[in-house]
Amino acid sequence: MRKLLPLLSSNPHPGGRSALTCRYRCGDACFHEVPNKSDNEYVGDVIAGAMSRRSMMRAAAVVTVVTAAGSALAFGPGGSSASAALAAGDGNGNAGGAGGKTDGARGLRFTPVAPNTADQVTIPSGYAQNVVIRWGDPILRGAPDFNPDKQTAKAQAGQFGYNTDFLSLLPLKGERGRQVLVANHEYTDEILMFRGYDSAKPTREQVEIAWAAHGLSVVVVEEDRKSGKLTAVTRHQLNRRLTVTSEFKLTGPAAGSDLLRTSADRTGSKVFGTLNNCAGGTTPWGTTLHGEENFNQYFANGSSDTDKRYGISTTASERKWELFDKRFDLKQEPNEAHRFGWVVELDPYDPDFTPRKRTALGRFKHEAAQPRLTADGRPVVYMGDDERFDYLYKFVSSKQMKKGDSRAAHEHNLTLLDEGTLYVAKLTGDSPAGEIDGTGKLPNDGEFDGSGVWIPLATGDVSHVPGMTADEVYVFTRLAGDKVGATKMDRPEDVEPSPRTGRVYVALTNNTDRGKAGKAGADEANPRNANKHGHILELAENWDDPAGDGFAWRLFLVAGDPNDPATYFAGFPKDKVSPISCPDNVAFDPHGNLWIATDGNALGVHDGLFGVATQGDRRGELKQFLTMPNGAETCGPIVQDRRVLVAVQHPGEVDGASVEKPASAWPDGPGKIVRPSVVSVWRKDGSDIGV
């Protein structure tokens, strides 16, 4: 038997994150008191007041279907059960039962990369890679080449931003071999950006450079047909930068609310900037969605109970932006923080489009927003709130998407996320509470599983939460979830529906506070106390009607070293999978496999990208595809037929590192400043990935 991988015994931070990452990425969120103070047990009268009789009947129907299917997830295409789908084959070219391929599920036929601590992007044999674009590469006309010792805010505003997270690749009609790359720039680490940086006394120029390094980038990329290399097309007419000083528009039911008005914006509809953009989504109508996550860390002097629920500091902020712009000082502008924490929609094909913050999707630490369509064409968007003991949400639009490329259809589709119903999830396990002991030991039925309900919070101007107006529900969505008894989860991050099966996969990264004194203990959906490795949840809704109120759920993966009894890989033999820790971003490949990017590996090795089969006799077979350089996190995976893209976020972000004392030589070698970058990987023989 394999030995357990070494643990990071000297690092008190959750997972394997460095203190430097915790400081700049999320404002040391896990070292502050948990913002969710609610008792938050299931309150029958509150739920009854929030749910219709029809909702309750649907939830009961889910339990009935799940039981009839032998606890397998139900609702495959055409209403077939998961067990029937498994018997028929997995959709990946592998027959059900013992007749499947022996070299891996289709799309995952590569030699797994071994866990390691190499200061490079390590990929499988037979594959090649290149850096597509780096922090500071010019993308707008007039922008200079990057020079870290002569950087200015004006230069950065025309260059690719810092610390990319979410990536989207969109087709570009009429330009063969080209696509449009859209990237989030989550946060800045000033210690690794500026020589001699003094965190107690940042200069105005340093602050304005950081403002320009946040936000979003749109850049056209081009494939070299001979080599497979992907490169940025600098100064293309679609290339664009959006920063902390760019104009954004608040839309939807809370736009114009008194809660969103400031001295600079009496209308409550115009915002400058977007902050801490993490995961996102790509819509069927050709736009991209961007979740504002740890926005709280940029604001100083919070004082209200709602500020506390969102983790906003009562003192100075880490970056001291409040010294240079009063809107970051909540003593002077108490509503400014309410204007962040939204899902942003961008039209990357229109360089003049004003991005829109969609208030109907609620305000919290958004980590994801990936839509799917109902049978009648209404978008359903799934979202996670990346905080210990916070919640899983979905939004169901009341409007149908219009097909076609006409301007009228496009303008209509740009309103789809402004009207509908916002829900929060309540999950119930089907095993006796005594069988969930907090160790990760499977209950007697062999799975962590159960049923759930989507509890409505607000529809348009109507609140479904007693004691809260609709505006309050949208702006203080966490408090609404508290009131209706939503299930406290272990940091729900990226959430993705499978385009093949409609099942929804939720990455729960970790929660080392689970089970501590005074905090929620293990439950069947979050079955490990002191959960440092995380897990992945799988939801099944009705294939034709994901707008319904009920669902079935089970845990797909319980992460960690496979040799640890407290791990689970969908029932697949654990001696045949790669170890994985702290799942974060997820994506699907063309074959229906789920690809998982990790953040903060707690197994003593570097973060990586993993592919796992979701169906058939190889369901749960997980293989590591690549690993990160020193200190880096894997972000934004895109898996196409012949290419994998990842964002290498915060390379060299190791405790004690600085520009003068770098902890990594990636990507440009010794003597060069460490630069977060986007990497493309392809097969040397030009064939499809993993086949």
C-alpha cells in the first residue's frame, strides 16, 4: 500500500496556502471570525412560509425517485434514472460493466503527472506547452512593453492584468484560427509587484497601478496551425481592459435602491470598478459572467451588522486604498461596499459595452455563475458563496432566450438575468445522524447522499423572506439565507452543470472550522470535521425542468490522499487514482469528463489540474494532468478538443518572498520578475486531448 503523502505540518493556513496568499487574496478570511453567526437550523414555519405546496410536493417527489433508483441520482436525459444510464454506457465510448477500455475514459487517456514540487508547469509525456500571455503584456494600442521597474498606472491600464482566475474562449467569426479570450484579474500582490514595497505606506502610483491591474481583460488569441501554440494578438480592435476605475452599470430589481446610492451616485445605478473577480461563466447568448468574490477586503472602517456579516474590517484595509479614494472608507461612504459582490455580465464582442452588475443574482462572495437552459429556453444560473459555512444558490430567469444573431435578439438576451427568482439550497441527508461521525466514514448505505429543496428568496420586487424587503434580500443575500435555514457548506466555490447530463457539480474547497467548538459540526453533505481537503457535490434536477424546487444530491468525490480512509472517488478503486486536495475551479471537456483545478493543496505538493470521469464503469477515475510552479494556484481551466488552457495564478507567492527575494523563477527564468500568466497545453502529434 502507498504511504500517505506528507502533510504541511508547519503551515497553520487552511489547505496548503501560504500566509502571503491569504493576506492578499482574501484578506486573511480564514483567520477572522466566521461571518455566519446564525443558528440556522431547519425552521419549519419559515420554510412553509417561503415555499409553496407545489414546492414541497416536488421535493417529496425527488425523495421518492431517488429511493426507487436505489439511491442513485435520478433525472437523466428523457427522465431516465442514473442507474439505467450507467447500464447503457457512459457517453464516452465505454460500455457499461466490465467491457470498458483499460487505458482510461475517453478524454483521460494520458499518463498521469506525479505529484511534485517542481518550479514549473509539469505536463504529461507527449504534450507541449507555451505561455499565451503574461501579466503586463501590452494588449491595447499605445500600451508600452512591460518594464517592472518603470511601470505606471497608464501603462498597466493597457496591459494584461494581474493574477488571472476565470477564463473563457469564444469563437471569432471571420478570422480563421482566432478566438476571443476573456480573463478575470482577481487580485494584486503588491509585495511581488513592486521593489521595496512598504505595506504601511503605499504610494499613490502603486495604488493606481493596482487599480489598473484588477478587473477584466479581453484579448484575441491566434493558433499556430503547425505547432499548436496559442499566442495573443496584441492591439486587436476587440482587445479591452476594464479596471477599478472603469464604468459599470447596476441593473435588475435592486438597481436604484437607497441601499446602493452614494454621494457620487445619487441614482444607485452607476459604479466604478469591479473587484476580486474569481470564477464565472459563459452564456448561451455569447456573453461572459464574472463573480466578484472577496470584495470585503478592499474596504475600511465597516461598522454595521451587515458589514460584519460580509467580513468587512472595522479598521484600515490591507492595501490602504481608503487613503486615496474616499469610497473605500465606509465611514464616509457606507453604501459603497454594497455596490460590489455581484455577478458582472460582459459582452466581449462590443468594445463599447458598459458591463452590468446583475442584482437579481444576489450579493455575496460570488465564485461562479454558469448558466444552463430549461427546455423552454430560460437560463438557470448556479452560484457558490466562497465562505466557511455559507450557501449554494441558483437563479431562474422568467424570460426565454431568443435565438439568432439579430440586434433585437441580442438586446433581449441582455435582459435575461434581470428578472426571475433567486433561491438558496437546503440539503438533507438520508442516513441516520449517528452514522455521520465527522471522520469521513461512509454511512451504511455506502454513499453520502440525500435530497434537497431550493428555497425561494425573492422574485422581482417581491420578497419571500419574512422581515426583509426585496431590496434587502438582494443586497444582503447572506442574511436572507440565514433566515430561511439554508445549509451551511464548506466553502462552495465553482459550480458547473454538465452539458451532457445536466447534473450540477459543486467544488467545496475546505473548511477547517467545521466541528470546532461553537461552530457547525459534520452533516451528510459536509461529512468531515476539520475538513482541510474539500469535496465535490453532485446534484440532479429534472433534466427538462432545472427550474424546479427539488433535487437529489450525493458526494461525487471526498478529496485527499486515496490511501486515507476518509476519501471517496465515486466508488472507483482508490489505488488507481491521483491524490487531490482543495478543489476550486471546475470545467467540462467535450467528452463529459469533469476537470478540477485545485487551490491550496494540503498534501505537501503543488496544486494541479485533474480530469475525472463522471459516468460509466470508470466513473470516479481521476488523473492529474498538470502541476503548478512554486506557490502557484491552478485557475480558469478550459478543455477543448485539442487544447487545455489554465491560468497560473500567484506563482512565487510563498512566505518571505518579494521582488528582491523571489521564490520562483517561472515563467521567464532566474533574474526575471515572477509573472502570473496563462498557459496553453496541446498534444505534440496534433491529436485530441486524452484520446
